[in-house]
Amino acid sequence: MRGLGGKVALVTGAAGTLGRAITARLRAEGARVVATDKQPASIARDADMLPLVHDVTDPESWAQVIDASLKTFGVIDAVINNAGIGNLPEPQDPESVTLAHWRAVNSVNVEGTLLGCQAAMRAMKQRGGVIVNVSSLSAFAPSPKMAAYGASKAAVRQLTMTVAAYCAQQGYNIRCNSIHPGWVLSAMTRGARTEEELAAQERSVPLKRFATPEEMAATVAFLCSDDASYITGAKLIVDGGIAMQ
């Protein structure tokens, strides 16, 4: 992909299934990566990879991560707000979900993304850059079993459009887009469903399979690249055709 070689990308939630795939794809395209997570011990450090402990819900933690990134690499060209939670061991339907659960999910998924967008704008507004927010297909469909998660991902989509419009109005040359994965066979997906439910879910996909994390990572890499230089405020639905049904 054009223009990714030598760029610096910050990826949150980098120790998770999708975060690892995004990090690997960006590095394969020649980018240097700041890989952040609350538990980054599993992330190897080398000349082109900087793992950092990061709480995306804490503004001070964001300030520390941005400062360390700039000290190490000099610039930040892309911020991928990938950190997210949803599958907590509590009732999550809209009748039973607790306010504590609702706040916990929205704190990471919405407030963490907002703080990431704010940090990205401060770091990139002088020279331009890219923000990619990881939302979900749940942003556009009911989520009877994961009410807080679905609502949070809808908020991420709206925030993405708002940030894209604001950056354009301010002349920042910062593009902001969201990706909306369908059903990726991740730990979160497995934890929320039985094996029978998973099998039925897979059969219902028009392409008759779950997505791989690598397919989502390829979409993120595209949006970060110069090949996507005229795309902002967009939603890229990567779902094997589910949304068209």
C-alpha cells in the first residue's frame, strides 16, 4: 500500500486478537508501531516496535503515551483506536444490564475513543495524519444480548463522523474513518455464545464463514495508507455480506 513505509502508527488494545493482527499488518507494510495495552507484556520490543502500558480511559495515560511515542519516533502519523470491551460476566440485555456495566463498557469504547481522537488531533494537526476507529456491525443492528456494547459502537460511529467533519473544517488534514467488523471468531465472540450458536451464526453469513483478524487488519492498513487519501468520515463495513440481508 502506498505511503505506509516509515510512518508511525499508534495502536491501542494491541495485545488482543485484532490488535495483534493490525500491528503485524502495519509492520508488514513498513510502518513503525507504538503498541499500547493495559497488559503489553506479550508484545515484543524492537527498533520499529514500542510497547507501552496504557489505560485508554485516563487522559494522563494518553499524555504519557503520546510523549513517549514522540520521544522515540519523532512523529505520529496514525492513531488506531482499537481498544474495546464488551463481553463481561454479567447480564447484558437491556432489561437487566446494570449501570456499572454500562459505564464500564462506554468508558473504554466511547470515552477511550474520544480521548484517542483528541490526542491524535493534538499530535497531528500541524502535519496531518489518520485516525481509524474500530466500531462494529453492532452500530447498525440491534444487540439484545449486548446492549451496552451495541450502543457504544454506535456512538463510536457518530464520533468518527464528527471528528472527520471538525478536522476538515479546521484545515487539519486529518482523515478519520471507522471500520465495522462483522463476526470475527475472537475470544470476545466465543465468550458470548455457545458452540451451537456460533455454528448457526457462521451459516447465516452470506460468505459462509467468520472473518479473520487479518482481514480486518488489512482494512485498517488501507485506511492508514495514501491509497485512502480521499476517504474521510467513511464507514467501512467488513462483514461478509451480513448487512445487505
